[in-house]
Amino acid sequence: MDDNREYFLCDICANKDFSLIYNFSLHLHKVNFSDDLIYDEIVEEMYQCTNCKKTFTKKHLSEGLAEFRKNRK
């Protein structure tokens, strides 16, 4: 079995290098039994092409890699 490595490539410029970008936010909401706000911390990961700066979600990256696996079978 030969080793073959496939890279996820930017669909704009075909670059294979990405930088990780984090977004941090709070989701504030009220609950029925209290006047206090409840919050959820949310951390979103995005990946940015180091060449053209297009961003991709983690889901988009995972789907692209899943497509590679599907095509290799």
C-alpha cells in the first residue's frame, strides 16, 4: 500500500496553509424563575487561509476531509 497525503486546499487560491482564529462570546438569556441573566460561553474556531485570507469553519474543513476519505475508498 502506497502512502498518499492529500491536503485541504483553499478553494480560492489553492493554498494549504491556514491560521487558527478564535471568536469568544457570551450568550445572555433570562430564565423564568429569576431576574438574573444566565450566560453560556461560546468559543468558535475558524481557519483563515494565510494567502488570500478567506475563512473556513471547522465544519467546512471536516466535510472537505470527509470527501477525501470517501473518494479514496
